[in-house]
Amino acid sequence: MKFELDAIYIEEGVRTSALARRVIGTVPPHVAVSYVADGREAARPIVEVEDAFGAGKRRMVIMRRRAPFLMACPAGSPKFACCGYLVLTLASNCPMDCGYCFLQEYLADNPGFQVYANYVDAFDELERLRRSASAREFRVGTGELADSLAFDSITGIGRDLVEYFAGRENLTLELKTKTDEIEDLIGIDPKGRTLVSWTLSPERVFRSTEHRTAAPAARIDAARRVLEAGYRVAFHLDPIIAYAGAERDYLELIERLFDAIAPARIAFISMGGIRMTPALRATARRRFPDDPMLVGEEVLGPDGRYRTFTPLRLKLYAALSERIKKADAKLQTYLCMESASVNSRVFGEAALPPAVLGARLAGN
Amino acid sequence: MSRPEANGAKTDDAIRQWSAARHLPDARLRRWLLLAHEDRVALLELAETLRLRTGQFVTMFELIEEIALRERVSNRSINVTIATTLARGEIRRILDASGSAPGRARELIDALRTIRFPRLKRVTARLAAEVAALRLPGGVKVVLPKELSSDEVRIEISAHGGPELERLIDAVAQARMGLGRMADLIGGADSLDDEI
């Protein structure tokens, strides 16, 4: 385990669960383990701590999930072209600490790092989904409210997931990460049903803003290794931050990626500009007051988020899209949380309907 | 000669008085008082000289802090602070000018925005020049999105009677190439390279 924990809280009701046993058996002896009646209380912010969100990341809470595991992507909105992504919430919060991360606002009231011991119940929900539309292809990811692999070496959830999805023809699992924690995946045969995706940023963004993540080169190398192990791989250039020199740096990043992994072997690349609600921006700046990536030329947009002003943002998208298409015209690219008109401007064609794009991204 | 800490205490008292009179939010006051002495003084001088309203002060404080951070990163050999930012020629010129305080406050916010958002300001100026070059008649207005926050261009036609409306529509039709170019610029067209 590369990430440190201060404490682990286990809800009484799940103390004998397989997940609790695995974690207790793996965690270093100096990490205190306590038992609590209700994990939700343990996940609340500690009021006397100045950075309650940051402290929450170091406090793992193993508990039962009361809400459904499967949901539509929270980024989805009629205002945006959508990729049809479904989210499987098996954990909440992340040991890494990116300055731009939306979890700083989204999880402000319950920042404890929750991991759900009853995660096998999610498989029942997935079975119902499959049966409800057996002709459709679904892409389901665990990397929305947590990093998919950050704690996999102690939770072992990744293995169970890959094995479950390996037998499901119309489901594709996306494990999204900024780590290089892939050892537990090697040696399992995903049968083409799992893709591992990495968020990639230039070195400058990584150094300035993506605290405790793996370096971009390490992420690309990890991707190359899981590809060799039989997994599909994908990448998210998201958030794209338009600092001075960004276009050159992002294009160099793409070059480095294509040098390591042939474009034809990449399932897809998504792009998305940095976007922050006013509340998120205020929180991020309070937590990272000296981060220059948080004071770019962002303006308040019609959707209530700060984004890089439109000509600059679209120019960056166009340059990166052109470079990707030049490498492989068939490599699927899409924009995250952008309007239909922005999609048309960048790609020269209308965005695909969510179900169609979703199936295309999920497909082998 | 008074001791530096006595000066500091005097400054802080003046800051507290100004903040109380303007109902400055506590969090903002705390941030002000946490600054280095010369930065605290520079902001107080700004607030008093231009007789700033609370909202104007908060906007300026934020812009100046962001400018200082951005410039510290782009040139690590220079110690850019709030005080040095306010000492810049284009800022000092506004502070020392003789116009009305509200007018200078507006001018200063605009100047700070130009420094804080240099590429946005260049693109906005380019688009404004493109609109002017179209020489559209008075009843036709090209409305660009505020701070170029979207890719929408709106054209408003105000006419009184059929003949005037026809004339204005014809003018818009004649300008269609230029209007199209402008819409492309908002979409990040390559010809913006110099500005971006």
C-alpha cells in the first residue's frame, strides 16, 4: 500500500465481512482500528481540524452502503453531450489530493474515506441492469467518487470486479485511476470486459496540483503493462488546464503516450476543460492558495461553473483532437461536460446520442 | 520616530475601522490582517484613496492576490506582492489621477482585470475590432457572450417600421462573412494565435 491511513473505523454490522477481514489482515500495525455503530457518523468531518476534507482522506470507514450502488454519472445533464457512463459507487473519497477535484465540494459533509463492505450487492444491481436491456452495451465505472485502484492492494475489490465482469457480455468495467497500483490486476483474465483508464496531465499540472498521484510517466507505463496483461486501456485528458504553454505541454504528453502505446490499441481518449462551481473554486483556493493552476483565465459560464474562456478552451480541444486524429482517425475521442455546440465545433459533427456513444466506448 | 510594531498596530486599527464601517466579511478581514505589513498598508491606501465600496474592495483584493500569485509563478526571480502589484505604473497612474473616486475605482478594476486575464482581454479586443470593422448600422447590435463564457453570438435588430427593418436585415446579410468569421473566432479559430 502506497497511501497512508491514520485510522480505520469498521461498522459493527460488517465487522465479520470479507472486506473488513481482508483490510485488517493487510493494514500496517500502526494504523488504529476501531469499531463504530454507524459508519456514517465516522465519515463526518472533524470540526476541530482545519482541513477536514484532507483529514477525511486518511480515515478509512468500512461500512454498509445504504443507497443503490449503480447510478447515472452525476456529471450528466441535458445541457451537455453525454457519454452514457454509469457509475458504480463502491467507495467514496480518495487518498490522493488534486487541487481541482470536485470531491472537495461534493464530499464536504462526509469526507471520511468510505469503502462499502456489502459491495457484492452491486452485482445484483448489475444483473438487473443486464436483464433490463440485454441488447445494449453498458460501460460501468468505479472511478467517479473514488480512485478505482488506490487501495486495491488492501481491499482486493478490483479482483472480484474484474472476475465478475469477465463473464458478462454486455457489461464493460472501467477502472479509472491516477495511480500505478496495478499489481493485483495482473494475472486475472478480464476476457476483454475490463478497461483501465488513466487521467493524464502534463508534468507541470502533476507537480503543481495532483498531490500524491503517480507521475504521468508512471501512469503511462502502468497502462502499457496492463495492456500487455490483456486489459483494454483508455485515457482522460481531464481537466485540461489552459496555463501559458499548455498546448505545447499537452501535445507533448500525447506524443509520449503514443510513443509508449500505439494509438490503435487505445480504446478511447476523453477531453474536458477545468470546471469549477464557485463553491468548489473557493474551497480549492483555500486549501491550495499557492497553486497557480487554480488561477487561470477561467470565467463564470452559463452553466454556473468557472471554465477557461471559450475561444481558448476550444482552441486547445481542437489542437489536441487534431493530433489524436492524425495518429489514428479511428481512435474514439469525446468531450466531457461540454455542450452539443462545442462538440460540433471541435469534432465537426454532432455529438452522438449517449446510448450510442456509451455502447461505442464500451464495445470491444 | 515610532517603532515598527506601533505602526503595525496603528495600521491594523485603521483596517478594522474601515472594515467595520463597510461591513467587510470577517473572513476577508482576517485575510487582510494576515498579510505582510506593506501589503496591509497598500490595500488600506487603495481602499481609502478610492473610497471603495465593499464589493469593489473584495473584487480588487481578489484580483490583486491572483495577479501576485500568477506573476510569482511566471517569474520566480521577482518577489511579487500586493504592494508591488499596486506600485505598477498603470495602477499608480489611476490611483494618482485627479478624476472622481468612483470613476477611478471602475478604471482600476478594469486595469486589474486586463492584467489578471491577459489572453481574454486580447481576444475581446480583437473581437471588438472585428465588430467595429463591420460598420453595421445603429439598429444592429452584435452581442458577444459576457467574458466570452460561451460560444453564442447574438445579433439584435431594433427597427421602427418595415422599411427600416428591411434595411437593417440587408445590412446583416451583407455582413454575413464577417459575422461568420467572428463566430469562428469565438470557437477558437486558428487566426487567434497572436492573441492566445
